Amino acid sequence: MTTAPEAHRWEVMGRAIKERRLGQPFTLVELAERAGLSQPFLSQVENGRAQPSMASLYRIASALGTTPQAFFTEEDKRYLE
């Protein structure tokens, strides 16, 4: 079970992914195809209802032409170092 702060982190990450996707601009279906993931799963990730594995996160980032670190807040980046 995720805690409230942890759930918030996933929501923030999901919003960052969605913002990056819309900036491309890709539809959810286009990003799913490029990343090799399902559209429903990506929708859940963007809405903070699913937690992608590191492999999925790398696939999403690669499809968007960035790195997974782009989806983390500065606070999270310090924690990961």
C-alpha cells in the first residue's frame, strides 16, 4: 500500500509525463505505440493510479525523447542520488 506522500509523488510524475507528451504533441495512443505499452496503462500512469516499473519508465522517457529523471521533482532527484 502506498502512503499519501508516496502517492503524491506518483501523481506529480504522471502529470510531468502528460505535460511532456502534450508538448510533443502526441496522443495517448501514439505514445503507447512508441513506448510499446498499453494505452490504458499509460492513462493510469498519467493520472497517478499506476506505478510504472523502471523499465516502463525508461520506455516512456525514450519515446518522449528524454530521460526518466525529467519526470522527477528536484526533491526526488536528491533522494535518488
